[in-house]
Amino acid sequence: MAEDSGAILRHISSLKDMLDKVNEEIEQNIQRTRERESEIVKHSETEKDYLVKESELMKGVSVAEFELDGLMQVEAAGTDSLKAMEGNLEFRKATLNAITKLFYDKMERFIAESKDFQVNMLGGSIEDLPLLLKERDSLENESENLRMKINAIQSSSKEYIAEILEEVNVENSGK
């Protein structure tokens, strides 16, 4: 029986060693599971960070697209405004040219009438002199009025052109 007790004790000791080994493996598996769970938690946090960053980037893209749309609308409005101003400028130039031509035509007529007046003065009588002097004064007044109108139009046109150029420069520098 002592031999049986020894064999049983050896067998129990062997089973205990095997149980200790199984417990060690279980502990190692538990440790590996905890490590993996820890890695999963870290990866989840990293994924959340990436999602937050992606959301911020998408927000930035949306803001940039909105700003770009606004800039494109401003540019289109500026182009339309520039075209309108160019049309207005062309109209003013045409008006100025017409007034200038009218002035020069009247000036030529004045010169021709002055020459006729001189011819008449040399060959005419003294009785016509007061009438001719009045006509000369009238023509000089008309000439002076036309000069003043042309100067006013030129001044107005220069100011208008300066304003247009300033607006164009402001719009171009804003882009």
C-alpha cells in the first residue's frame, strides 16, 4: 500500500504539475487577451481621432467651397459692372466727340463769318458797323459759352474716367 500511496502521490503531483501548467497557459492567454483589448481600445481612440480630423477637414472644405463660390459671384458681378462702365464710358466719349465736332463746326462758321465781316468792313459802309459789332459780340459770347461747355464736359469726363479706373483698380486688387 505504501507503493500505491507513493504512486497515487506521484500521480497527484503529476496532475498538479499539469494543472499548474494549464493555469500558467490560462494566465498567459488572459494576459494576451488583456493586451489585445488594450490595443483595441487604443485603435478605437485613434479611429475616433481620425473621424474628428476628417470632420474638421470636411468642414474646412465646405467653408473653402463657400468662399470660392462667393469670390466667383463677386468676380462675375465685377465683370458685369466693368462692362457696364465701359459701355457708359464709350457713350460719354461719343457724346464728347459729338460736342467737340459741333464746337469746331461753329468755330469754323465763326471764322468764316469773321472773314466775311472783314471783307464787308473794308468794302461796306459805316452804317453796317453797329449791326456787325453786335453780331461779333453775339458770336464771341456763343464761342465762349461753347468753350465753357467743352471744358465742363472734359472735366466731367476726366473725373468720370478717373472714378472708373479707380473702381477697376479696387476690384482688380480685391481679387
